[in-house]
Amino acid sequence: MEALRKIVSVKNRTINIVLPDDFDASEVEVIIFPSNKSDRDEYKVPQWQIDRVRERTDKYLKNPNDVDEINDFLKEIEDEL
């Protein structure tokens, strides 16, 4: 599953988000930031990072029980603290 990013209009302190037809999650996490057009134009996720996330997602979806990579990552962070 890839993350969705949408810029939506706020009307009367309410937003409406339409999800793609193939979106089948029963629960989602929503994080709301005020939009700033100049920030959107300046910030771009590097392609290598997008590719890496897709690769890791594919690997996880093929074998959800194989979580060695995330465990290694969490241990590395813990060691740095």
C-alpha cells in the first residue's frame, strides 16, 4: 500500500477526502498540516526514496512475517540514543 497525499479545500472547518476504488483499509491515520503552495513546490521526495519504500512494501506484502529489516532498523536507532 502506498501513502496518499492530497491537498483538499477546507469549508466550514470540514474536509472531504475521496479514496481510490482499490483502497480497502478499514482504518486510516490522518495527519493534517496547513498547506502552503510554496512548500509544496519546493519539497519533492527523491525518486530513490520512493523506489526504496516501494521495494520494502513489496517485500513485506510477500512475507509479512519476515520483519528482520525493521527490527534491524529499530535496533540501529535504539543504539544511537
